[in-house]
Amino acid sequence: MLKRIQIQHLTLGMYLHEFCGSWMEHPFWKAKFLLKDPKDLARIQATAIHECWIDTAKGLDVAVGTTSESREEVDARIETNFSRLEDLPPLEVTLPVPQPPVRDRRPTDMDSELKIAAAICVQSKTAVVSMFNEARMGRAVDSASAVGLVEEIADSVARNPGALISLARLKTADDYTYMHSVAVCALMVALGRQLKLNDEQTRLAGLAGLLHDLGKAAIPLSVLNKPGKLTDAEFVVVRSHPVEGYHMLKAGGKVPDAVLDACLHHHEKIDGSGYPDKLKGESISVIARMTAICDVYDAITSDRPYKRGWDPSESLRRMAEWTTDHFDARFFQAFVKSIGIYPVGSLVRLTSGRIGVVTEQVPTALTTPRVKVFFSTKSDLRIPAELVDLAAPGCNEKIVAREDPDKWRFPDLAELWSGFADKPW
């Protein structure tokens, strides 16, 4: 029997069925579990959650006399309240009372959204780490719990696409596996919006991005994080992760077929040379073709145990070279439109000889982003940072070349565009 109780009445031995609040308000990836650890109880009581549901069929009941409501009682109360609405007199309001939207997706400036995105990244990494740990211990992954995380990421991308997508790229080799899932989720949402998918389809794409690499939980960390070249045997193990992830998600149940397919087939290639099933062309599902693009882009722009990430704009250039063999050309074109020809973080040279880093896209113009210039090639010196809007009327500057960050080795390149001296998670 399900009962709704106050958090202060929660005790060890109770089976926690659900928190009454947003996933952002508590540190637990999975809500359904038997409460056995005093540390878990203390963590719950320290959160902003005030109530929860317990299942008395799987754990202890509340003490006699403790206030609680059954699921039936709560449902009946809500139905009663709804039925009384017609009998209530009209509400008299003397001042307008604006109601916030169900999802806050109003456009924001880059600086504001970067701060929000940083908080989402912190929460997301915690959630994904927990999800991978559960998978490593052989527990079924509760994919339904990921929906709230996908919603938060989708909201941020809707408000300002460049913020979270770019911030999630600032991962180290140690947290690559986890933040890669977050980054691919955000990229899938952005691509879905560019492809004019409806909200439900876009959420599905985001969920596929979040869960596509779960099979890496089955790979030994010594292999997954190996700094050198993999042996043939190790490479076979790594290539097993799509099938492993598919079986993990399938065992958990309630995972949409499209998400299962993206997990299994995100390493297939248009020319049929991918794995595990060597699918070719349109025999690869739409969502798997989308995931293949987003997965590769984040992988090659991120620092890995064995290599430094490529510059974002250079990565797109290289991916364009592989399109006929590797990617669906139409989806790749849409992907470039979703993040820009010169994505945030790209190092570029302007006509004046100044070097700068792209800080924000201009939605109506792919080749004229906003650039923060900070170095003069003419004097070979750092100069005071200046934000240049290449799309502004009268602006005589334009991008004439991509620059290789490894050549210049500016130590504060990420801080220049993100505002963060170090990654926030």
C-alpha cells in the first residue's frame, strides 16, 4: 500500500517509492529503494523535499498515530477539489497575476544561461554517475527517472542552445564517460529542434542521447580509461558496449524502442561499415543516425585519456569530410545549423589579424557569430579582450581562418568564452 508521509517521519526499513518534488531537489538518481543506510536517511532529510511516498508492502509502515495519506485518499481529495471548481464563485482580481509557463523556455542571454547550465551540469553528472554505478552492479536502470533530467536539459537548450552544449564539452578525461552522456543529450535536443521534431520526439531524442553509452558500464575501467593504444582484445571489448547497453536497457523495461535502437546502432555508418550489425543507409533508424552525429562530435571535441580534443570548428570540417561514408548528409547539415559553422569555443582569426574565440551564435547567420578578440598577430601580443558582433551593421571584420589551439596554447581559452576558470562540476 502506498502512503504519503512527511520526510521527518521517514525511518530506516521503509521502502521509498517516490519523492514528492523535482529530481533537482534531491541527490538520488533512483527513488525506489529500501532505506537501509543511515547516511541515506540523513541525506534525504537534508534536502528541500518535504514529503514522499512509501510502499508498506515492501517495507515498514508509519507509526500508529502518524499523519499519512493513502494513494486512494490523495486521488479522492484531488478529484473532490476538481469537482468543486464549478461551484466556486468567479475570482475577483484587481491586478494582473501572470502565471509562469509550465516549462520556462524564454530566450536568455549567453552569460545568464551559462550559470543555469553549470548547475544543470553538476546535477546531471551526479545522476549519470549513479546510473552507471547501478548498471555496473547489475541493477536494472530506471530510465523513467531520466525523463526529468532530459526536460531540464531541453529547457536550457531551448532558452539558449550554445550554453549547455558548449559547457558540457569542458570535461576532463576522468569524467568524460559521464559528461559525454549529458553533452550528447543536449546535442540531440538541439538537432531535434532543428529538424522540427515535436516536443515528444525531441524528448525521445534527448533520452536516446543520455542513455546511448550505458553499455560502457560493462567495460573494465582499466580499458575504458586506458591512456595508450588498445590491444586488439581490448578493442573488441570496447566495441561490445552498444550490445551490452541494449541488453541493460531492455532488462530495465519501459524504455522506448527508439531509444533501444539508438543505443544498439549509434555506431552504424551510412556505407555499412559500422557495428554491430553493419546496417547501411536508411536501414539505420532516424534516431540512430542522429545519435551517430552527436556522439562523434562530442567525442572528437573532448579531451580523452589518449588525446586532446579538436577545436569545434575544425571538428565539423573533418566530419564533413566523412559524411559520404559515415553520416546522413541531410542530418549532418541540420546539425551544423544547430550549433553553427563556428561553434562556441572555436578559435578564429579575423581580417584585422586579431585572434578571438567564438562566444555566441547569431541564429540568422551561420558565418557571423559573436567573437571575443584578445590577441594581435601583428604585434604578437595579448590585447584587452573585446567582444565583436560580426553580424552587427557596419562591422568590417569577418572570419578569415580557423586557428589551431594547440599551436597557440592560450591557457585561458575556455575561461574567455565561458566565464569559468575551471569546469563547474
